[in-house]
Amino acid sequence: MKIQQSFHQENKGTLFLVGTPIGNLEDMTFRAVRILKEADWIAAEDTRQTRKLLSHFDISARLVSYHEHNKQASGPELIRRLAMGEKGALVSDAGLPAISDPGYDLVRLAVGEGIPVVPIPGPNAALSALIVSGLPTRQFMFAGFPPRDRKSLRRELERLALRPETILFYESPHRLVKTLTEMKAVWGGREIALVRELTKKFEEIARGTIPECLDWLEKHPPLGEYCIVVQGADPELEGKKEDAWWASLSVAEHVQHYMNEIAGISAKEAVKLAAADRGEPRRDVYNRFVAEKNPLD
């Protein structure tokens, strides 16, 4: 167990996770500007994009590259600098870092070394889309980018079919229609909101059922990155898990199904998927999986 006192650890560097605008530069906070100006270096996914932001706010801190393709080499070097007492800032191209980008890996490295990790709040596309969607906000889950291939996408939507929370996705314009078509096949006529260009001049929110939004996209081809906000399952369906595809399977068979279907998946990851299907604690499902695979004599 590790306890972080963010502002009471002497002689240690700090990794600041700095939220940046998702479109409108006026959304940059005073604190974010100050932290970036005081940082010894700023790690960015796309240095060209971030340089424009830094120039706008007259920030001259050293800019370094940190992205999915260089994180194995760049990450340890940034951690070494933090361990020496430097203050580093991590930013994404837009919004909060470490959400659907490699920032998560850097945070894990910092936590492992006992380096304080401090959030500097800022805009977030998924939450901004949620609060304007008109769909329930009391409980929600962020599912990131859906799988690309059709089989994996269908499997993921089936896995989420009984979740009662509002579900948030990111999707690119060239895949939007394909993803919605699969959602229609699995989820039917649920209410959704298609949110794009948040905080920008052409900000747009399309609200309706999945079929209605598909019809609308035929006349209005997708443009820009989208947040898809989807109504959760009817709570009454939570009591009908006996109708689920896995209902007749034992826990061991359920876990083994995912291990057979998904190449390279570990037992731990398969247990996680099965637990999500069943709405049960992961540890309970794991214990039952082990017991069923290795019954006592």
C-alpha cells in the first residue's frame, strides 16, 4: 500500500497531468498555464500540436515526445528525471491525459517509483458529451474506442448488453456508421447522442434512437471525431440474465469461451470479461474458475 501526500514530499519530482482544451483555447485554466510555465519539461503525444498551444500562452518549457511508439524508451528516461527532482508535465493532444492514450503507462511507472502524480483538471470530451446528451448521468461507464473488426465489436457489444449505466464511446468518422449498425443489431432502438466538434464553431449534438441517427447520417455524412453516448439497458433486464448467451455455462466454461475466442488472451483477462458479463466481483469469479478447473478430490 502506498500513500501519496501530493504537496508534502520533499526532494522528489512531480508528474503533473495537465488538462488542455478540446477545441476552444479559452477553456485553458490559469493553473494549467502556470504549471506548464513552471515545468522543467512537458511530455506531449504530438509535439507539433502542443507547440501551437504553448506558443499561444507564451510557454517556453522544454517539449519532449512521449507517445505509443516510443513509450518503452522515453518513459524510463522521464521517470529518471522525475526521480532526480524535476517537475514534469504530461499533456495529450486535447483534454485530459492518460485517457485513451499512453499516459496511463507513464503514470504507472511514476506510481511504482513513489513519484507524486498530481492532476490539473481540465476539459474532457467524454464527460462533456455526457452532460449535454440528455441521457442519465447518475451512473455511467467509459468504454473508449470500440474494437475495429466486426467480430470483436459484436462480442464487446454483447458483453455490454445488460449494463444499466449510460455508456460512452469515442469513434472516428469513417467507422461511425459501421459501429452504429452493429449497435442497432445488438441493442436495437436505444436512445443515443452523437456529439462532435465540442467547444468548436461547428459543435453539433444529434439526439435520437440508434436507427434514427443512422438515417440522419445518410444525409449528413460524419465529420470530425465523435463521442457516442448510449442509453444503458433497461434495469428490468438485469433480472433476466438467464436469457444471456452464457447463462447455461459454468464459470470455468464461460472463462474458457473467451480464451478460445480471443487469441492471446490471458486467463486473468478472460476472468475479467466473464465477471463483467455476470455482474459479479472479479475475485469471486476467479475463485470459482480455479475451483471448477481444479476440483478437490
